[in-house]
Amino acid sequence: MAWALAFSLVATISGIHHVNERVDRAQWPIYDAGFIFWGAAIVAGQFSASARFEAGDGAAGGLSRASSVWRFALAAAIW
């Protein structure tokens, strides 16, 4: 996921690719920035969930691996 975010960031900055090219050209940066920020939020959420899982033993204070995976899948599905 982090690789895809980095690729999208480079492609957007270089002008090779835009998220939504069907809208007016003046709105392209808004869609591009929204995509980059949403991708960064998903990556940050996954790192946070992974860190909480590793900090606990899964039952006492930390998240279970299944819970971490389902929360990430839910965030991706909402997107």
C-alpha cells in the first residue's frame, strides 16, 4: 500500500496521471490531493493498528491480528 501511495504521489506531481480527468482541469489538484491524503490516512491507520497489535499480546491490551486485518479491510472498503 505504501508503494502504491508513493507511486501515485510521484505520478501526480510529475503530471503523468491524475485521479479524475473527467472534471474541469482546475479541479484536478483537489481530487489528486484528496486521493493522496486518503491513501496516507489508510497507511497510517494500518501502521497504528500493527503497532498496537505488536505492543500487546492480542488478548490483554493489544488488538488481535484478525481485528487488525478486519479494521483495515473496513477502512479500505469505505474508501
